[in-house]
Amino acid sequence: DVRPEMLYYLASDPSAAVRAKVAGNAATPVQANKILCDDASDDVRVELARKIGRLLPDMPADTQAKLREQTVAMLEKLAADELPRVRAIVAEEIKRQHDLPKAMVMRLAQDAEIVVAAPVLQYSPLLTDADLTEIIAATRTPGAVEAVAQRDTVSETLSDAIAATLDVKGVAALLANRN
């Protein structure tokens, strides 16, 4: 119930704990979120990633296009964060989204950290069989093939690509997948 002006002011507070609370507050104005997107504190960026990832799916369709664009732009920035923990939270929060930039989803799916790549590889509806086959062929991330093999439905083409990798955990996950 704090006024937006106060949250904007507190977004520049010297205390990282205060800034983290502001970053996690759903009432924080977009302008303050933009400031927090570049915060030096990992905890602040983590809270912001968690909040934005949760707000985006619930954003009404009649929300101003500019506000939605700004929110997606902040999410893209957080998806490219240097800290894997921030990227992992973004990946977890957006893994089932249909209306995000595909380039961002592909970047997360190809991340070198499996904690970032796995949720998107396993659940993202934006990744096609062609995308996943390409990722499987190029990945060096342990666990990536296994994450793809655990998707709700794995096509014959994708199954062949997984089997061709000879990735033991990936093939085992594929064999355990009922679909």
C-alpha cells in the first residue's frame, strides 16, 4: 500500500535488503523496475526476475502495449544476466509461456548452465522439434538431452535425435517417457 513515488525513491536506497524488497513488490512502478534491473546486488536482480516472471503471465490482454513491451524488455535483460541464479529464475518462471520473444527462449535453452536450460528445454511450447534437434546436436551442457527427453510429448524425429546422441541419461529418460 506504499505510494509508487516512495517505491521509486526506495529503489535507490543504499541497503540491498531494502532494494530487494522493492524489487519483489508487485506495486513497484516500471521506472523503478528499470533501475533495479541493473542493480549491483544479485539478490535484488533475483527478486526482480522472480516478480517480473510471475507478473507477465497474469498481465491482462488489455494492458497497454508499451507497458508489456517494457516488461518483456526487462525480462530479456534479466535472462541475459551474468548470474546463473537470475537466469534460472527467469527460465523457471517463463517455461510455459506462449507469447515471449523466441530469441530469448532459445538463448535460455542453449545456456551452458543446466539449471537455466532445463526448464525451457523440457516445457517451452515455443521450441519446435527442429529447434530442439538443433540444440541436441550442438549442446555440450550435461543434462540438456535428458531435459528434452522428458518433454510431455517427444516426436519420432526428436526421439531419433536423442537416441543418436548415445547420451545414457537422455536415452534412459526417453525410454521412461510414456509419450
